[in-house]
Amino acid sequence: DTAVSQTPKYLVTQMGNDKSIKCEQNLGHDTMYWYKQDSKKFLKIMFSYNNKELIINETVPNRFSPKSPDKAHLNLHINSLELGDSAVYFCASSPSRGEQYFGPGTRLTVT
Amino acid sequence: GESVGLHLPTLSVQEGDNSIINCAYSNSASDYFIWYKQESGKGPQFIIDIRSNMDKRQGQRVTVLLNKTVKHLSLQIAATQPGDSAVYFCAENIYNQGGKLIFGQGTELSVKP
């Protein structure tokens, strides 16, 4: 069974479009995160939710809007996509703000 | 500011040799560190962690050393195998900021048969 899953795995879209990435964890964790990994493999936190409540927002443009319908899901919606949004986006979850379990990633390519 | 950095971006070792990957951090108040392994096309995978009240922690073929005096930690992999080839990240867990991870640059480990 997949612990943290993301869909889609690949996403290719044009500038200006709006897209969403979905994340689900079946570990029963309370906290979920979104990270962005750039072309140089650098990983940076974007958002974190604890029990559906936003607790971290790392100066991400407001074109990015996370939504947590329940504590097992954390989706990421991106409006007006730009070339610089091209990256791999990782969802992660943790039981108590400690060790984090990562999903397989979503490779977003904006053309 | 917050930063966790690595000294070497790439490391090439012979199969069977030991590997050492280094990491420096800047926040002296940090008390929890994690090493992750990322294989191509996959998400980071937990390897081992260490808290600041420890200097050393051992797992299966891996050892993490923490030197708080110089704000440095290292990951040692014994008898490196081809399956160890990956990018390795150290990460600093900021508990009072929602448990967010501050990642280092990453070191790509290549194991030669």
C-alpha cells in the first residue's frame, strides 16, 4: 500500500493555465506538507497543514493555494502558471512534526 | 539566516568502500536532524535521524555523527553498494515552525562496481 500518493505524476501545461496536484496519505498523520524541488535538486518547504489548519506559508506567491479537505488530503492549486513554476512538487506527511514521509513527486512542466 | 549546506556536491566511491557525506548547518538552536536518500524519479526516503543530545547514532550500515561545536554532521555508509547510488540530503527540523525541514544542497553519491 502506498503511504503518501500524489496525482498526477507528470503534468505538462501552458503558461497562464490553472492546475491542481492532489496528495493523499493513509498513515493517519496529522501534519502534511508541500515542498518544491528545483532543477538543481534544491528542496524548499512551501506549505504545511496540521489537522486541516494552515501552519506554514513560506512566502509563496498567492497564485499557489493549498487546500486540505480532511487531514488525509492536501491539494495544491496553482493559478496563472508561469515558466518558473516548472519543478518537482513533493507532498509529505508526519505524525508529530518529526520524521516526514514523502510522496513520489509531481513533475510540473510549464511551456 | 537558516541554511543547511553540504561541502561536496558529488561523491564517487568504489563498491565495498565506505562513504562519508558531510553537512554543515547554521542554526545553533537546531536540535533534530534527518538524513534522506533520493533515488532518481522518487521522493526523499528517510535514512536516519539524530537529536542534539546525541553525538552518534547507528543504523543498518549507516552512522550519523553530530558535532554541535562546529555545527557539522556527517553520514557514513559502510560497505557501499550500487543500490546506495542516489542523492543524499541532510535536513534540519524546525519543530517550533510547524516541523518544517530545511534541506541542504544534496550530495550525489555514485558507486562504481
